[in-house]
Amino acid sequence: MRPLYTARLDRKLLLSASAQCYHLEFCIDALARFDFEAGQFLSFVAPDAQGKEQTRAYSIASAPDANRFALCVNRVENGFFSNLLCDLAEGDTLACHGPHGTFVLREPLTHSLCIATGTGIAPMRGFAQALFPATSEDRSGGKDFFLVYGTRYAGDVYYQDYFEDLAARYPNFHYVATLSRAEASWTGAQGYVQEHAARLLATFAAGHAAPPTSPDAPAAPPDPAAAAFEMHAYVCGLNQMVSASRERLKALGWHRKQIIFERYD
Ligand SMILES: Cc1cc2nc3c(=O)[nH]c(=O)nc-3n(C[C@H](O)[C@H](O)[C@H](O)COP(=O)(O)OP(=O)(O)OC[C@H]3O[C@@H](n4cnc5c(N)ncnc54)[C@H](O)[C@@H]3O)c2cc1C
């Protein structure tokens, strides 16, 4: 039988008041170490008002760290489990099992394109922590790591400071946050994540274009499909965005096996 753990909420941070999104840090006190791979999810279990057992999946929003893990959860209107999690107070406990899932970085590590919307940023934070750890050396192997994150408003760009800091410190970490309902004051990207991903890929491909065969010959044109050959894409969020991103990448010549995805609905 799979073990059921008791997770204790150790720290709770409001990431966005408008989106009612929380960063929740848990400890499993019974374990010295809780092993998982960045990107995996846990299944949380609790009885509802009728006493019926409910189970919901939540991506781990951190890299392995002793017996700790983090979640990024937003309230869903009238939703049972999201509100239960968001209403927890520090010190409260909840049952969970896992880790589960195959939404993990593929080995050997390749250049990677990560596309997320909303709380789909959770596993991406885990990937980033695993590849660019705060207290030990860079594990990215020099591979380029592109993160394209879409949300509605500027106030819902979860973990913005963390990702901007990584982008400032590591030349191979690239971060674009794009808004679908930008306020006039927003000077950053706007529109669909998949379009920004395609634009980044074209730029990346240009940098990887085959050199000209002779000094007089023109450089080969950028070929996003050729650049994509040695990449993986990791896409996480609601189904509509995941499907649109997969279709966009396939249209650019990506093979379906290069596109790893996690759907939240
Ligand atoms: C592998 C996996 C990982 C996930 N990771 C996360 C995560 O890291 N953070 C996170 O916040 N959520 C995550 N989810 C979604 C989560 O499991 C729940 O579906 C979500 O919290 C809603 O559950 P609920 O019990 O509150 O709503 P329910 O009581 O199940 O549903 C209430 C209503 O909300 C709708 N609904 C259900 N899910 C969603 C949703 N995700 N968004 C909008 N409306 C919805 C339902 O159709 C229903 O009408 C993940 C889902 C999967 C499958």
C-alpha cells in the first residue's frame, strides 16, 4: 500500500490577493528526507462536508530539500480542495501521497522551453531550483532554459522576483512574462504564451544557424525545426493553453515526444 504522509504547513505566503494565490511550504515531520523529482505532483486527501474522501493533485513548486516541499495554489470558486488548502493556517496538517507523475526534466538535459500559465508555474519553479540551486553549483550544464509565463494581470505574475533574479544572474536562463489583460502601466510582453515561445525559438534558431559554407555564401536562414531538434518543451497549465502550445510547436516541426506536458483540468 502506498504510504500516506502527514504534511504540516510551515509557512504561508499570499502571492496575489486578486488571484487569491498562495505559496505554501510544508514539512513531513515523520521523514528526514522526502525524495521526489522536480516537477512531480502530490495527491492530497481529505473528507468533504458529506464525509466523502476527496483527492486532488498539486504540483510540487520546489526542488527536493530535506523533508520539505512547496505548493502554489489558487482558490477556485466553489472549489473544495483549493479552498481547503488556501484556508490552512501555519501548523495545520493534511494527508497526502506521492510523489507521482512523469512531468520531470528529461535526461540527458537538453536546451529547454518551459511554457506555463497561472499556477502551472509551480513545477517550473521546481525545475529552476533544481537547475540553478541557491546554495550549490549550477546544474544546468550550460543548457539554455527558456521560461514563458502567461497570466492575466501584472499582480498575478507569481514568483516574478525569483525568476527575474535568476535571469539576471544566469545568461542561460531566459524569462518572459506575458499578460492577457495588461494594465496601461505594463511595459512587458502581452498576448499568448505560445506566440512568445515561437518568437524566442526563432531567435534561438538564428543563433544556432549553420555557418555559411564559404565567406561569400549567405548564412543559412534560421530554422526553428533544426534548433528544436535538440530541445524539450515542458508545458503546464489548463488544457486549452497546453493544447494550443502543443499544436504551435508541432507546426514548427517539433516531434510530439519532445513535448512533455501536464494538464490541470
Ligand atoms: C497533475 C495536476 C497538478 C495540479 N497542480 C496544481 C497546482 O500546482 N496548483 C493548483 O492551484 N492547482 C493544481 N491542479 C488543479 C487541482 O488539482 C484542482 O483541480 C483545483 O485546485 C480545483 O480543485 P477544487 O477541489 O478546489 O475544485 P473542485 O471542487 O474539484 O471543482 C470546482 C469547480 O471548479 C472547476 N475547476 C476544477 N479545477 C479547476 C482548475 N484547475 N481551474 C479552474 N477551475 C477548475 C471545476 O470544473 C468545478 O466546476 C493540478 C491538477 C493536476 C491534474
